Amino acid sequence: MSTLSLESMRADIARMLHESPEDILDDDNLMDLGLDSMRLMKLAAQWREAGARLEFSDLAADATLAHWWAVATRGQAGAA
């Protein structure tokens, strides 16, 4: 994985929602904060380009940054 980190994912989400990264907490429901499925698909594609092994369905199952990071790192461990 190139530069994907928990904080880069947080920054990407914040940018998508026009929020400050510090306002995006690990356990916030990102759909409640305004993230929709189209934006989620865009983020998933962006993160796959960065080397993450994740799918839209994995992210949609639990729309929290903590879950998404767990999915991304699980994929990273599988690639190692």
C-alpha cells in the first residue's frame, strides 16, 4: 500500500464531506455525517488505487472509519 493510513483515510473522508479531519471520529457513522453511496464508491476506488484491498460492500456494511481501517489493514496483511 502506498500512502494509505488511518489519518489519510480520515482526511479523504473529511475532504469529501467538507469537514475538518479532527471532526471525523473513528466510530462516527459516516452516513449520518452526510456520506452517501456515490461518495463511498469514489473513496473505495481512490483507496484501491492507493493499494488497499477493499470492496464497497465491506465498507457499506459498517460505515465507520474504525471498521474501514480494519478492512484496509486486513487486506494489507493478506497482501504481505
